[in-house]
Amino acid sequence: MRKILLVALLLMAGLGAQAKLSLRHPTGDHMVLQQNAEAAVWGFASPGSAVTVTPSWDGKSYNVKADASGHWTARVKTPAAGYETYTISVSGDGSALTIQDVLVGEVWLASGQSNMEIPLRGFTNCPIEGYNEVITRAPARNKVRMFYARADQSDEPLEEIRLTDGWQGADPNTIPEMSAVGYFFACKLNEVLDIPIGIVAFARGGARVESWLPRATLASYGTEDLTPAGVEKVIFYQRPFQMYNAMEVPLQGYTAHGFIWYQGCSNVGHEDQFVARMSDLVKQWRSDWGDTDCSMPFYMVEIAPYLYSQDNGDSGARLRKAQHDAAKAIPNSGIVCTNDLVAPFEADNIHPCKKEPIGNRLAYIALNREYGFKRVACDSPEATELFKRQATANEINVRIANCPNGIDRIHEIEGLEVCGDDGIWQPVRSIRYNGDTMSITVDEVKDPKAVRYGWADFKPGNIHSVEGLPLVPFNLRLGD
């Protein structure tokens, strides 16, 4: 009898050791779940095995089965956001576990390339402004949390994020490793909404739009060499589809409110393709999250001024224009301007240090459009028309939208230029502004024909709306 009992115990121990129940990122301790939603809680188990998920906020059990690949997903109904922490019990496949310290709040997904990836500690010779002041603010472990997936690539789609420390609450030890833009965005939302904010950050420095699209979509373009040899020839951080496979696929469907996106530098010089491919990316990602009606907002960041060429050409300006065109073409989208957020010494630094204003401006769009704070200004002033009045041949006028209360300066202007038929651009230092019209007169240009603002790889501007939002770069010519 003792031998039988021993054998039985050994068999039970063996079964326990072989149990495959586990969690799949971002599900895990300290996670933030989207409020008032059927939020995904997921993991792995033996194919066909039953799994029960029970959150502590209501004690309701959700019974699911692992599919043929061993994946299981429970859609748990979450309460309204708050700072109370919860647990979630998971049992099945001969095992049990408990997810600790769960918050319910607003969840956003943050992706793109290095200016979204860059953490608060910065990169070598690329600091984030105010580092010490920022990380020593009052700890906000239950106010802002981030799941930060470090850069990864794969030839084939992955089922799990491979490089991460999991969810981290904000304090002086963890903030330095958080995406700076994602962190500042979350802080502003938390400050206004007074609920927990969770950021799932997954960005890759140098990545192109094509890096974040699936192979099948790229194949339909007919312009990408997707053979192993062709992919190998591309510099590793710009390779097609590999970031999509390694970082987007494993996160598909983690319940969130929307996306913030900072990318474009690696597509400079290909602005003719950008709008269509960016539109495809947003459509694909929304589909990957089961968003059939464009309800998940997608907010982008304009690439910063930077010397993409030694002669300070306009390839960067043309890509910025394509970004704004994409934001207009993509439903439920928006973009923030960054042309005022660099200093002259940063002309050759593709990672300028002012990241808090970018995070704030992204939050302004979300607060206005998603959370009902209509008094929060979120749309930058934008030039819409160039025209001349018959009586003033030496004056030219620019119609400005999104600027109902006027601008912040009419003197000491930077970044604004005018030219005549000779094509010689002259700087504009002073203007007149009435209603919605900027009027320009420069002695050197007797018959002005074109006006441009911030139109170069690196030409920072300093014109804002009264509310503090920067004028969008433009290049307008009479008759266009």
C-alpha cells in the first residue's frame, strides 16, 4: 500500500511539474486593464485544457479552453477606473496562479522608432530635458505604469514578447527606463483624469513604416525584396516586417483605448509612398486589435527638425507634409507638431531633448477628442491659403486655420520666408495678423509669390497660437 501511495504521489508530482499553465505578456503582476471593457487576460496551457479566470473585483469566473496552439484568452468585464488594486486567480491544466497588484484604468499603446523608444535616461549624448527633476517627482506607482518591450526582430511571427521586465510602476528607480514620450503622455492624462494610466510601449530605433507591416502587405506593393537574401541586405534596424513579427504580433488584442505613434525619420526621401503605407499600417493594426469601426484613435508625432542632408534640403520637410496628409487621410487620427521644440545645437541630433511637450501635446488631443475636455486646445494652427490683395502689390497674405484667438508674436519671428519670381528666399522678421490672416511685407521682395515656414530639414519656427500650439510647417505658392 505504501508503494502504491508513493507511486501515486510521484505521478501527481510529475503531472504538476509538467503543467503548462502560464501567462502571456502583457498579462502579469502590476498590469493595468482597460476600464469598462471586456479586457483580455491571456496565457498558455496544454491544448484543449480548461482554464478558469476569476478577478477579485466581482468574483465572477470566466471559463475558457486553450486552443490547438495552447493559447487561451478570457475576456473579463472590468469596472470603472480607480486606484484600488485587485488580484486575478487563474487555474487549470493541473495548476493555479494569482496575478497580483492589478489596476483598472486607461491603457494606450505606444510605438514607432527611436524617439518613442528613447527612455527617460536618454541615449549616449542624447539627454532628456529635466531628467533629475522628472524622476524625483512624487512616486506614482499606482498612477502611471508601463509595460516596456525592448527592441526585438524576427523573421517569423512570435507568440510572446521576448525582451521585457514586465509592468513597472513609476518611481525614481523605474522611470529612467520608461519611454519618455509615453511616460509624459501618461502623466498628463493621469493629472487630468485622476485615474491609473497604463502604457504598453514597443518601439524600435530606425524602424521604417515597412518594418511594422506584415510580409503579405509588403508583398502586395511589389517594391520590397522579401527574399531572405534581400532582407539581409537591408540595414538590420530597417528590415521589413521583422518588428511587426517580434513586437506587434505578440501584443495583438491586448485591450487598450488607442495608439500613440512617433516614427518617420527612416522614411525620409520616400514621402510619395508614406501616406498610403501609413494608412495601411493603421488599418492593419486596428484589424489586429479587432477594431472594425476605427474607434481606436491613432495619434502621431511629426518628425523633428534634423539635418538629413549637408545642404539642409527639404526632404525632411516633405516627409512632415506627408505625415500631416496621412493624419488627414486616416479616420480618427491626429498629429502633433514639433517644429518649435529644438535648439540650434541639436541640428545633428535626431533625438532632441524636449520630450515632455510632445507627450503633453499628444495628451491634449486625447483629452479633447476622447475624454470630453473641449476647452483643451489640441489642433495646431495651419496655413490653408496664400493670396494677394489688389491694392497692395508688395504684400502677401496667408490664411491660417485653427487659430481663433490669434498668434503669440508678430516680431522676432524665426523660420518664416518669402520670395518673388527670382526664387531668392528672404527671412521675415515681422508680420501683421488680423482675424485669420497673416500679412507679410518685406522690402527686398517687391512682388512676393511664395511663402514658406519651417520648410527645410532643419528650420525651427517660433510662431504659436495664443494657446501655445505651434504653427505647422508649410510651403505655399500663388496659383498652386
